[in-house]
Amino acid sequence: MEQKNLEKGKIGEVKVIEKLINKGIQLRDYTDYEKHKYKQKKGYDIEILNEVTGEWDRVDIKSNCKNDYIYLEVQNDTKEKLGWF
């Protein structure tokens, strides 16, 4: 079951990233675990440019849940949790 969840999670990450890029949102992709172990261990998959503050908000993509929803958790550089959406 764990491997299936990991595969489902990766598919969800790719879909979210594609949608954000298609919407013109600037992001940094850290989903390659081997290249970005440090960031992955910190608990985020991408950073999105916050056009209001000019800072990069960290985003953790959760798509390997048991339902068909995708959840995003956002936090800023000060590690303040900005919430889920």
C-alpha cells in the first residue's frame, strides 16, 4: 500500500505543478528527492512566488490521501504556517 500511495502522491505533485505553471504562477520545483533531499526533509515540494510580498512561500503538496482530493499546505520563510487550501 505504501508504494501505491507514493506513486499516487508523485502523480498529484506533477498535476499540481502543471496547473500552477499553466496559470502563470512562478514556482521552484523541489520534488526530485535525490537533488533536493534537504528541502524534502523540511517538508515542502515547491516554492511559489508571492506577488504581494515578493517572497517565496513554501508549499507541501499532499495528494496520496485515501480520497481523491489534493491538499496544499503553505508556509513562508519564517516557517509561519499560512494554512491549507
